Amino acid sequence: MTQIDPTDDALAAIASIMDQPESSHEPEVAASPEVPAQVLAEVPAPPPLPAAIVEETPLAPAAVEAAGYFKVGPGPMAAIRFKWTVRRDDDGHFYVDETIGENSAPIVAGPMSGDDAIRMVDTSESEARQRFDQLRSEMTGRAAAAGLIRNDSGEV
């Protein structure tokens, strides 16, 4: 018995959607026993939003609550992955707890303002991601170079 890879099914579904002409992306409305087709045909489409509203309404960034804010660093194993979490003490000061893995004792930075704590978490995560990407790139480059050397020396 052959097993079917669910990824193949998902890719086939995406491909079938992408192959359809643009006009077929309109939602199809079918009559059901509860709603007769005549009623569905009489329902008007909602009017488009005025251009002034669409163009002049800026999307304000959502305010981020510092207490509880966290980010997790990159890495292949949870046991060595960094996590930065902002917490607030009873006096209203914010601290950033940096842990490695699940059960390590945190390295604490603070006290600081909520904005500074969020900025520290974002910066720490960004720097860790850059170092991880650089290390991964170096490892990939070395593996590729080793493969070329093996192929050039005639080894199989």
C-alpha cells in the first residue's frame, strides 16, 4: 500500500487555485434548501469604500504591553535556544530575563522603562538571529567546499 504525502495534496490544491482564471476567484453562491436561488440573486453586493476613507485612514501600530513581552532566538534545539522575557516588578520597573533552554536560571537586566525593555528584547533577538544565520552560512559553505574537494579528488 502506498502512502500519499499530504504535502503533495496541498501543493496540488494550491496549483489548481493558481491555474484558475482571475474571474473565477469570486466566491460562488449556491442555493440551499434554506435560501432559494432567487433570494440569493436579489442580495446586492456591498458598496465599495470611498477612496478618501481607504487612502486617508492610517493604520496605527498596536501598542505593545511590555510586561510579558518575549521573543525566542533561533536554533535547532530547544535546549540551547535563547529566550528573552520582559517582566514588571511591584514598583513598576521592567526587567528582561534571558534564559537558555527550558530550565536555566535567568540572567536579569534592569531596571528600565517598558520601551527600553522591549527594545532590548528586539535587539537581542535580532543579534542572535544574525549570528545564527552567519554560523549557518559558514557551515553550509564549508560543507559545500568539502563536497567539491571530495568530488575533485575522485572519491565517491
